[in-house]
Amino acid sequence: MHDKILILDFGSQVTQLIARRVREAHVYCEIHPNDVSDEFIRSFGAKGIILSGSHASTYEDHELRAPQAVWDSGVPVLGICYGMQTMAVQLGGEVSWSDTREFGYAEVRAHGHTELLRGIQDFSTPEGHGMLKVWMSHGDKVTALPPGFKLMASTPSCPIAGMAHEDKRYYAVQFHPEVTHTVQGTELLNRFVRGICGCAGDWIMGNYIEEAVQRIREQVGDEEVILGLSGGVDSSVAAALIHRAIGDQLTCVFVDHGLLRLNEGDMVMDMFAGRLHAKVIRVDASELFLGQLAGVTDPERKRKIIGGLFVDVFKAEAEKLKAAGNGVKGATFLAQGTIYPDVVESGGTKTKKATTIKSHHNVGGLPEQLGLKLLEPLRELFKDEVRELGVALGLPHDMVYRHPFPGPGLGVRILGEVKPEYAKLLQRADAIFIEELRSTIDPHSGKSWYDLTSQAFTVFLPVKSVGVMGDGRTYDYVVALRAVQTSDFMTADWAELPYSLLKKVSGRIINEVRGINRVTYDVSSKPPATIEWE
Ligand code: XMP
């Protein structure tokens, strides 16, 4: 059993960042809605509790309180932003509304020599005060300390920017230690979970493999498992982990819809069937998909057709495996690469006041339709942890650190009607772009442009333009290169790729891919554009 931190979510946009910082300190944590029951808190067995921020105000929303059991549990509590305000109100202090919002960078002065901030500072003033560079986002503020608390931090506009009750080990900060703009934020959270709560720091992916393998073996016993392999990071890591646990009791089904990147299907087979010796069934369904897509130009219809066919083809394979026969037992489990952000985002509080609910595109409802039990070994991991685990399981770095690729694949990167000839041209052009991004190193960071971008790809435009090559006139297709930088894919900036790189890519595509005679670069940010073109 790992030491655990419980994070109570009051609906802040950045609650997941708190969890990620805690996990980076190698401490296991879970996010739960703020209105869980007292019994839940007692049985969870946390070594410490963190109260998140919120969009709400303590005086307008009386349901947004920490359960009484938090204060009765005897473990350390850290309140962040709204979490500090509710701590103040619940323990006898005061919170007031202020007409100026404080938003962005601030310098906070440390007070009171608390255990939380001991030795943690960015600089000190000529008078010798320790100062922290932090990120603030609040309207309300604590105006009176609860009994027993002392001042821990202040700014000129927020005289109580931090407070502490050291006997009870309650700490609270008005700023956000979980965001990277708070320079010492990681240190501070580390101090809380490791130092103050005394968590062991035993959440390490390399060691986690054994534990996960054990758990999968217990859950599955001698039954059979089916997994839909897409070539993406999550399903690949899930497959490698489950294969490590139960070997040939796992069968992977890889549906090739013909709209994958160049040689991707062969690479997936080579990795899983070739190197890991896993059982993989490759279903070449490209004719079916491309046939159904013929003549269809509407982006949403294209998505629906691809998604629907994918489920049909996968279901048909799964039904066969479920039935099995000839002395072979049928499958009873369906494995999915669901990861922790999918789980928390689809949760939300009972009162539905906090966490926004996001519908995600996991193959919804499939296990029920197929009458299979669900196996989701990555359910408690963040993306960074899934990647670390993948590397620890021996998957190639390039596969595990790949840019995301949409489920409908090149289907949404060929504008309008999808034709096999367009897909072939696009695959080759895109492969050149990615190859050059991987091999071009930025001298300042020492990283490749592939690693410096969050997603990069080529889009096929089914229009023809005139060009000249050698002595002849050409009349060929156009592609657009797209490369973006983003942390959450909700907003994104187009990447300022070096001109020399763009020049090389464009030269290679036009020379090497006959049928394309013009290359453009997309300089639109999201919003108002989206990352994909359809
Ligand atoms: P947009 O184009 O909405 O993309 O800015 C944001 C992120 O979502 C990915 N994306 C998809 N992924 N099925 C998927 O699995 C889809 O239909 C789909 N559409 C967009 C996109 O690649 C980007 O990472």
C-alpha cells in the first residue's frame, strides 16, 4: 500500500495540476469531489488532504465546504486559494469580497518561520524578508485569521496571503503553488506531502510495474482478454503492461482503417507481434472504410462513419474471440487504455457544481454491448506517468513520446472527400515533415523540433495550383503544414519553426512526392482556428 494524499476538488480549472505536482513528488494521490461523505474521508486513509481552488465564493455557496471529517481526521491539511478561504470560514475566520481581482504575477513575503516555507524562497529583500514569486487568481480574500492561526505570507493588496496552525498542521495559501508560474510551487507541495505529511515517495513507475502486473493477474485469473490496439500511446502501454502480466491470455485487435500514418500499421505489428511476441490480429479494413467514405464530404459525417465502422469491425472480431471454440476458452474481459484525466473529467460532484463534465471519445458502452468485463490498468495514471511506464516496459521512446493522433486519422486531414490516392500522397508528405522535425535540433534548447512542438502534421488540400518544374508546367495538389505548441490542446499557438526547416521540408515534399507542387504553413492559433482542419 502506498501513502496517499486526498485532493478535494472545489471545481478549479487547475485541480489536476495539483495532482500532477504531488505525483511528481512520487506520492500517490487521488482527486475527489469536495462533497464526498465523512465516511469516505475516514475510509480513504489519506496521510494528508489538499483543498483545491474554485470559481465560487465562500459566502455565496454554502455547499462548497470541506466535510467535517477533514478537520476530525487529525492529518495535515493544505488549503489552496478557495481552499484557504473555506478553511478560514469553517474554522472561525473571515473572508471578504473585494472589488479588485488580483490576477497574475505577485511577490509574496513570507512570515512566521513556518515549517511549510522553511528555507523556501526566491529572493530576500534588503531588510532580509524572504520573498516568493507566485501566481495569484482571486477576488475574495481572508480578512481575519481563525483562532490559533498565524500569518504565513502577505502581499500589499492581500495582507493575509497565507496562514498556518502548526500544532494542527493546517496550512493555507492564497496563491497557486500548482502552476509553474509559482517558481517554488513544486518545492512547497513537495514539502507538504513529503515533509509535513510524511509520505514515503514510493510512487515510481519502474517499481509500479510489479504491483500493476500482480493486480492484473488477480483480476483476470485464467480468463482471456481482448484489447483494441490503435497505435496510440495509451492503448500501446496498456497492451504492453497486460501482456507482461498475462502473456498469451491477451489478444490484441488492431483495426487498420487505411487512414494511418505512413507504415504505421507495419510498425505496430512489428512492435507487438514481432518484438513483444504478443498475439495480435490485424484486420485490414481499409477497403471497407474507404468504400463507405466515397463521396462523403461533410466533416462530421466522415467522423461518424469512421467511428461507427471502427466499432462494427472491432465488435465482429471481439464476438469471434468471445465465442472462441475448439477447446479454446472465449474472452471475458475487454481492456481499455483509459487514463486518470478521463476518469476525473467524467466525474464531477454530486451537486454538479464543481468539475465540468467532458464527454471523451473512449469507445463508450462497448463492454456492456459485448457483455464483457472491463480491464483498465492505466485508470489511475496521468499521461506523463503512462509514458514513463511505457519506457520502463521497454517500449521505444519514439513510440511513447509520440504526438497525439486523432481516432479518425487522416480522414480529418484530407479536406472534403477522402480518396485513396489523396491518402497516399498525404502519408508521404507527412512522413517527410515529421522526419525533418525529428532530425532538426534547436541549438538553444538542444531538443528536436518534434519534441518542441505538441502536435505537427500535414493537411491535404484537394485543390490544384500551377507550378513549374524543370522545363514543364505542373498542375498539382497543395498541402499545408501544421505545427502547434500547447499544454492542454484547448488553446494552442502555431509554432515558430525556423525558416530553414520549413524550406527544407517544402523542398523535399515537392521534389519527392509527385502530385504535390505547393506547400504552405498554417499560421493560425487556436482559438479562433482549431488544431485539426476538420
Ligand atoms: P482540435 O482540432 O479540436 O483538436 O483543436 C484538439 C485535439 O483533439 C484531437 N482531435 C481528435 N481526436 N478524435 C480524436 O481521437 C477526433 O475526432 C478528434 N478531433 C480532434 C486533435 O488531434 C488535437 O490533438
